[in-house]
Amino acid sequence: MAATAFSKRRELAHRASDGIAITLSWSRPSTRVTITVIDTRSDEALEFEVDGSAALDAFNHPYAYAATRHARNLATTRIPTDGLTVGTDR
């Protein structure tokens, strides 16, 4: 089985509280750092790229960073109970 770009993502940090899950990821092929925010109550998600030097601050304050970046909305299908989601660009 060939590895895809998504499978080469490495989770650097993850936290969840009150139905909102935030993940900080790094992609080996592109060296991109991304923040993904999933709201399980509304079934909505967003993802945006962040500079590595601001990664921890963006992880701690994702909505502030998403407002200043071109956050990509992810249309989500059913969100499984294990916290993973399947998404496509909206």
C-alpha cells in the first residue's frame, strides 16, 4: 500500500474540550504545519496552515489565527466516536 500525503502527517499535539478538538500536525513531504479544529456539536471543521514559529500559539488560540489566515472549511461526514473525521474541501 502506497503512503499518501495525509498518512505522512505527524500529530504533534492534540487537545479536546467541550466538543471541540484541536490538532497540530506536521507534514513530512511539504514541511507544512497545520491546525485542524473540529466542532463535534455542529459537525463543522476548519484547517489552516501556520508558520512553524507560531505553531504553539496557534494551537493554543486557533480561532484568533484562523481569522487572520485563509482557513479552509472542511465538510465533514459523520464524526466517529474515536475523534477522527473524514473531510473534503467545501
